[in-house]
Amino acid sequence: MTDWAVRGRTGRCADAPTGGQMPEEWEVLTLRGLAATDERAEEFVGTLVIHRVGSPEPVESIQIRVKRSVLTELHTTVGRLLSRSVGFRRSERA
């Protein structure tokens, strides 16, 4: 599984289980089943699996819908970060 930490400001959220306060930090564990109906799709659906950092509670799965433009931006940004990371080797196929 991928081990990323996502940090954010505390904010109000009506559906939050913490009495209206969103937690400060979530750990992104994986993104499952990201798929589209066809190769020209502009939106993709999948499941984001996250865990509240420091919480004994189990992971949460959230159904997500992501636009192609967001995935393109993430691809560029994450690729740039990984290429600068120590120990990362670029795939021969890329």
C-alpha cells in the first residue's frame, strides 16, 4: 500500500464524526479500482482508502469521482516529486 500523509486545516464539516470538526491529518492508504467507462472518459470513479492519523479506528473507504484534468495534474506533480526523491528509479517503459 502507498503511505502518504495528507495535512489540512481544521474546518467545519456537518458529517464529521468528531462533532463538526474535521481531523487535522489523514493518511492516504491507497486508491482502488480507478476506472472509466471508456478510453475517452472525462471522469473516473474509484475508492479512496484513508485512515485518521493516530486514531485506533479502522480505515475508511470513500467513493470518489475524479476529473481527467485533476489526474493529469497529479501525474505531473507526483512524477516530479518522485524523480527528485532518493532511491526512485524511473521505469524503463516510461
